[in-house]
Amino acid sequence: MGHGHSDITRLLDDPGHARAVAENMQALATPSRLRIMARLHGGEASVSELADAVGMTASAVSQQLRVLRHLGLVVGERTGRQVVYTLHDDHVGELLTQAVAHVEHVRLGLAAQHRSAREAVA
């Protein structure tokens, strides 16, 4: 199936697909997972590098990585005695980029609305 409208329509037609998409969106609803993914957006990293970057224990990072791996958002590859993680693919990076862009878009839009309201009162 190609990208575009038909993929979105599938959310209406296939409850299982809608559930899978919701699970992926829920993964993005956790700030620690977002921060881990943001670090991985910049390139591969080990658990200890991720822990240092996001200010969490290695154990807590590993727990979040298990969820992200299960959902197909990150992958790990063993190199010697450690596992190096990356985002699953470019789609995951784009999803993260779009989520950040949307938040900034909304913030800018709300800021403009507040400015207009203040100017109307003055």
C-alpha cells in the first residue's frame, strides 16, 4: 500500500491498524522516550551514552528501549559487548521531526492569537 490518503483511510477501515498506530503514538507520549529518540535522531548510541545524554540510569533507559524496540521505533545491533541503538528508519525520524514542528506551529499560532487579542483591547 502506498503512502497518502489510502493509509489514513485504513485507520477507519481496520481497527487493528488503528490500534497499532495508537500504540506507536502512545510511545511518543512519554517524555523520556522522546528524549531518547531525539538523541538517536542525532546518531547511534549505546545505552550508557543514551543515559548520559538524557540524565537517566542505564536501567531506566534499557526499559524504555525495550518498549521502543517492541513498537519498531528503534533497533539495536550488538557490536562486541555492547548494543548500539538507532532509530528504526527515516520514517521514525520524520515522525519525531513532524511532532516537534507541530508543537512549534501551534505555539506560534497561539502566540499570534494572543497578540491580536491584546492589540484589540488596547
